[in-house]
Amino acid sequence: MSETQGTIILADDEAPMRESAAQWLSLAGFRVLACASAPEALGRLETDFPGILITDVRMPGTDGLELLRQCREHDPDLPVVLMTGHGDVAMAVEAMRAGAYDFLEKPFAPETMIDIVRRALEKRALILENRVLKARLRQKSGMESRLLGQSAAMIELRETIADLAGTGVNVLVTGETGTGKEQVARCLHLAGKRAAHPFVALNCAAMPESVFESELFGFEAGAFTGAVKRRIGKLEYAHHGTLFLDEIESMPLNLQVKLLRVLQERMVERIGSNASIPVDFRVVAATKVDLLEASRSGAFREDLYYRLNVAEIRLPPLRDRREDIPLLFEHFCQAASLAFEREAPLPGPADLNTLMSHNWPGNVRELKNVAERFVIGQGRRPASEFLAHGAPEPDRSFTAQVAVFEKILLEQELARQGGDIGRVMSALKLPRRTLNEKMRRYGLRRRDYL
């Protein structure tokens, strides 16, 4: 929008009406582009025009209804308000069915016009904001769109995935609930040589033991009661692709033995069949527990652990990369804004202080939930009200909030400059002594960003 309340293209061939309406709108703070014909109005319409169109229905040559049709071809989301005479109301109602935003029946009070215009401009502003958000989300491509963050830990994580993706080795992903283990698995798949083939995900904790084997191995028709036709199992379906086994620690021990055999022999047998089917897939397993410790206690097979853990990726909890919280929160707010068709509110200093102070036991998943609820509430309620696990009351003093932002700024610049102190000093225009003192205060170490 412009510095005024919004821009309006006003089309009416009758000069007195056009001039009066333009004057009313200008006095109300709107920018008015007055046009005497439909072609002139259409010529003013540019891509992502930051306003609306008001047009009279009856005009010589191209009338208001044809102008409406042409405008919708140019931009189907442009709000168009029709001005009609008393006998044209039925026509206006039909035009609204065709996509007009609203209509004004002449004669009308200036206040009526201004009220409709304000509502139409608010809708237009939201449409344009959503277009910007969609464009930003489209720009985030590849691994960075799935694993957001500029902290040293996230930069290292993306480098590790890029290094392992092409090898095809089995990978064990470890980390707390909500840290993004499935996203890591998908990145390994998409960046590897199997990207054109299936990514098959199976949550071992969500699968009842009674159907676990049939889901993994599939079955032939008549193999058991209810098996009316052949079913391809997850192992077979993942052929040439990637099999992601989430919460692998929940897999029953008897099935661990069978999975191990498949991984060793690269053959699978459907339940009720004696035929061995060759399979070739990569396994990415995820767990929130120490699988080696579980294997030592007998809760998990040690031989399967070593088969799965050819390479290991450990995901940091969100509390260990707090500098990524503002970026993640903004991203989730933008995504929620598009999903819920709500304006994305900006978090204030108190909100950011709360987000940075929270311990995030639910990690990134919890942060996404808070962002969605924050957008639904349109920022009218503080972020602290949406923390499911509660949070210690943050220090809302000016000094404390400045310190939060200061630390974020230093962490981001250190990561951006790869730990190069000279370039950090230059970018932030800080003398060496001041930078050293602030890094000591916030526990920042240069080697963590190399």
C-alpha cells in the first residue's frame, strides 16, 4: 500500500459523478486514479496493483461488466466494486456471482462507499501479503527449506547430509522428539541417487504389533483370515528408494530378527509365500533413545544396531541453537498465514524474549505449534500464552531484552562469517576489545563457527 490508506482506480464516464466520488475518497485519505472509460482504467492496472477498482456499470463502449471480466483475466483476486443505477441491481447481483466484490446502488452516501472501499482494500492487502509470503517460501529450495537455521550446528548438519547423501549407506538419526528426524531422512533421500524412487516412511511406534509384519513384508491372498488379495509390503515398495523407520526402538524383537535378515540377504518374502523377492533400498532409521545402551540391556538387537548405524547423525535440540528461533518462528508464521488465510503478525520484543527464554522440550515441533496459534490469535495475545509446557517468566527489562538481541546478532554474524573475527568486526563495526568482551559474556567461542 502507499502512504495513503490505499489506491483506487475509479472508472465512470459521467464527469460530475466521477469528480464527486474522487473528492470523497481523496478526503478520506485514499489515492484516486480517476478514469473516464474502461480502456483507460484497464491501462492503469499493473501487476500486483496495490489497490482496488470501482467502476460504473453503464459506460459507452466497454461497460463495467466487460471491464470486470477483463480485470479478472488480468488478476482474478482484484476486488472490483460496481456502481449501479436503481434498475441495474439484478445485473449487479449477477456480476457478483461472476466475481465482483460488492456494488453501490446510486444514489449512495459517501460513508457507504468509504466503508466498502476500506473492506475491499483490507482484503487486497491480505492477498498481496500472501503472494509475497508464497514467493518467499518458493525461494527457499532444497535442503535449506527443510532444515532452516544459520547456527553453526545447522550449517554442520546440512554439510553432513550433503556428504552422506550420495554414499547410499544406512544412517541412524538420533535426537529428541520434534527435532526434525524425518526431515533429515527426506533430505538424505532427495540429495542422493535414489531421489527418483519411493521414500517410504513407517512409524514403528504407531504400528500395532498384530499388523506390523504384514505392513513390512506384505502378504499373498489367503495367507490369513482377511487377506483377500495380495498386498505389497513397505520393504518391497521401497525397492530402489529409501526406507525410513521412525522410532525404530519400538520395533518388536521378533521383527528385528526378520528385518536384519532382509538387510543381510537383500531378499524379502511375503507372508504366505515361499518366493524370495530381491530388494535394494537404503535404510534411514531414527530414534530418540540411546540404541547402543538399549542393545546392551537386551531391549534392542546389537547386530541390527550395527547394521543400521553405518553412519550416525545427531540432531541438536532447539535449546542448543536458540539463535535459529527468530528465523524458524518467522518461517512458521508465514506458512500458517498462508494456510489459515490470516495476516502474519510480527512478534514484539516481549514475544521474542519469551521464545528465546523457553526451554522447548517439544523442540521445533513445539515452536511450529506456538507460531500457528500465534497467527490464529493474530498477535493479540502474547506468545507466552501458547507455550504448552509453560515457561519461566522472562526478564522483560530493557537491559535483558537488548542482551537477547545482541547475542542473536553476534551468533548470526559469526556463523555468516565462518568464525572470521576480522570480518565480524568489520560487518558489525565493533572494535576487537568490545567484540571479545561480548563473546565472553555470552559464552560464544570462535571455534564453534569455523
